[in-house]
Amino acid sequence: MTSILLTTDLSDESKRAFAPAKELAQKLGLTIKLVAVLEDLPFEPTGGGLMAVYPDRSQIHKDWDKELQKLADGLGRDICTAAEVVDAVDVAAAIVEQARKDGAQFIAMATHGRSGLRRLLLGSVAELVIRHAHVPVIVYPPPAG
């Protein structure tokens, strides 16, 4: 049973949640499962007579997994007992489903702190996770300033 599902998109912003989530896990005697959701963006590789290079998803998945395992090692395998890359079209739904599947007691994640037009266009994964999660969600906001 996973106690804390800690999410990352491998960005520096998402890694801000690592230290406080680890500290929380240690204080509560919990373990962490580190999860990265690799967004599967369906698109047409051709259009208007132009050809787009379709990325090799299997290689991207391998690269993400390699980086994720390094991050899990950095957290310490005594606390971070598992790390998994999940492929999904809907990142927030995948996080909520992974937490349900793993029996997580908490979901922990950092926010990117988008606002205005950027938030409208890019959305807020954290907000959607909070709305749909069946367990408490611990959100680490960006530093003030």
C-alpha cells in the first residue's frame, strides 16, 4: 500500500514538493511512491501537406523512467519505495486513478503557480486533482514573490 503518491513532471517546479513530502512521510512513518504522468497528446503527424516528426514514445518513456528512478534514489529508497511513469491523455485523471489503484492515503504535488491567460490555456492539474481526488491532496505552492 502506497502511503503518499508524490507527483512530478520532472520540472524544477514539481521537485519543490520533494523535500517537504519526504519530511512528512518520515514524521508520519509513511512511504512514498513517485509518479510521473507522461502526457499522450494525440495529434495528426501530417497536415496541410506538411510532415511532422512523431516522437518515439517508447524512447521518451524510457528517458522519463531513467530520470524518475534517479529522483527516487535521491529521495532515498527507504522512503521512496516505488517510482513509475504512467502514460495518459488526461494527467489529472491519471494521478487520481493511480492513487486509487495504489491505495494511497495522500496525494502530494507542487503547483506551477500559473495565473491569467497561461492558466486558462494550460489549465491547472493541481486544481483538477483536488476536485476529483478521493483522498487528501497536499499542494505545495510556488514561493511568494
